[in-house]
Amino acid sequence: MAVINSYEAVFVISLKQGEEAVAETVKKFKDLIEKHATLESVDEWGKRKLAYLINKESDAYYVLYNFKSEAGLPAELDRVAKITDGVLRSMIIKKDA
């Protein structure tokens, strides 16, 4: 039997490609999580100022996903985030039970 853990994932998305690209990226990760896990919530923090420049950008769009899944999904999410255009940073953590 697989062990199910709670996770939190934050994605920082570039605003350079426009609002439609941001919405597509948010939906892409939402769909990926829903396909392989139980999505508990999506909290779109919206446009925020970055603490430091990333790729010469000072603002970005933040999204927080809370989900429950098996241990393999966070690694897959991290892999997809690294190859997705527009994702400046991502962080996935396992929450304490």
C-alpha cells in the first residue's frame, strides 16, 4: 500500500509572456496535480514584487498548491517545472502530518 503525504508547492511565474501564458501555466500544474493526486487547494497570490531580480524581472505571479499524493509526484512536478518556460522558481515541500 502506498503512503500518502501532504505537500505544498509554490510556483513563481514570469509575467513577460502575458496574462494568458500565466493562466495556462497555472492550469497546467493544476491539471497535472489533479491527474496524479488529490488537490486540496489552489491559492493564487497574484502579482508580487520579487526580493531580487530573476532574469532581469522585478515582478512575478505566485501560486500555491496544496495536495496529497504518493512520494513520486513531487519529483515529477519539480522536473516539469524546470523544463516549463515561464517558471522562474518553484519549491515543493512535504508538510508535517
